[in-house]
Amino acid sequence: MARLVQSIQRCLAILEYLNISDGATLHDVCQETGLTRGTVYRVLETLRQEKFLRKDKGSPRYWLAGRVRVLSDGYKEEWWIDDFAAEIIQKLGKETRWPVKFLTPSGHELITRVTTDFESPFTDGKFPSGFRVSLAFTAAGRVYLAFADEATRSILLKAAASAPPPRRNARWQSRHKNFAGLDKVLARVREQGFHIVDQEETNFFSMAVPVLVHDRPIGSIAVFFFRAAVKHNEAVKTFLPLLQRAAQEIGANYARIKA
């Protein structure tokens, strides 16, 4: 019987765990695999250097990266995000200096795919890749819904309405299960091409634009800024051209690879 290569076994065990865990810390991997901290750290960092994993600067969590697709058909995250979208968002974050996120749909929510929370000097709270947000009550979610076709929008809103309420206070839950008037809001978003929302329980407003490919949304880009620091008109003047340019660039790259 051939001798097994233990280091490969460990590497595969870690990749398998990350494939089902939706991101994990070094501690998480140690707990799951039973491997020592030193072993796990070396494997994770090797996989990251070889671009099989990625890790937001300042975040403790590791995520599968685009190169994993050459190993497994089970890799679920769109490879193009690592291929070009992440670089565009990182560049946008440096230009605005405020936190920027790129989000794509996941069920009845949006999931953060790329974030500059850990690089921005103005971050009030750091939310890593994988963080989920509402479609109906965030700027990023509303611009996605506004540009989705009517059938898709109806399905997503029905799913959101039947989902368990978020773990917030009762007043917040009640307000965020009430979709009355949302159609009018979305119509206005379609007309404007962007949306600004007060991020409740934070010091931020968020401003978002859709990423469109042949008039179909594939995601949203959002920038977050302090209420006291940037007024609405100033935000539109300063951030909107930058957000739109990044959205157009991602959309054009996506259309090219799908052609």
C-alpha cells in the first residue's frame, strides 16, 4: 500500500471545510480539523499565496478564491469577482477613501463579495466578505430590485417577506417587514439610476448604483459615508460618477467574458 502524503491530506481537509463553511477563521479551521494552530496557519497562508484562498486585509476570515474552480465543480462563488471585479472595487475604495462594497444576489438577500472596510480610514464598523444585507431596505438592494425584471422582483420580495425577521428590536422588525410604498421607491430609483439610504443604527448613509449587463442587474456597488460629513447633494456630485464608472467597467468586463 502506498504511503499517503499527510500534508496533502491536511490541505484537502482544510479546503473541504472552507468549501462548506462560507468563510472561516484560523481558530474555526483548527476546531473543525483538529490540526494544530501552526499547521493550519502554514496551510492557509500557502493556499492564499497560491491564490486558492483570499483574506480581507484586517479580517481574520479566509475565503475560497477564484483559482479553486480548477479543482472542483463545487466551487460556488463566481470566479470573475476575483478575476477583475475585486481590483476595480479596491481602486474605487482608494479614490473615495470611504468604505465601498460590491454585492451580488444570494437568495432573498445580497451578499458582500468585495469590501474595502478594512482599508478605509473612515470605517465605523468592519463587515467582511460574506456579510448579507436586505434587498428591500438597503440602497444596494433597492437598486438591484429596481432594475430587475418584474417577475424576478416579485419572486425576491415574496421570499424576503416570508423570511424570518432580522435579530433587531421589535420596532425595527415591524418597520422592515412592511413593504408598503416600496413600488414607488423603486420606480424613483429606476428614474434616478442610484439610491441613498439612511443606515439605521449607524452613523452612515449608503449610496448605491446597479451593475448592469444588457440592462440586467448582476450586482450593486455601494459607498458608505458619515451623515455629518457628506451632504446628499455633495455625495451625488462626488461619488455618483465614480460609482457609475466602476459599475460600467465591471459590467463591460462581465459582458466580454460571457460573449
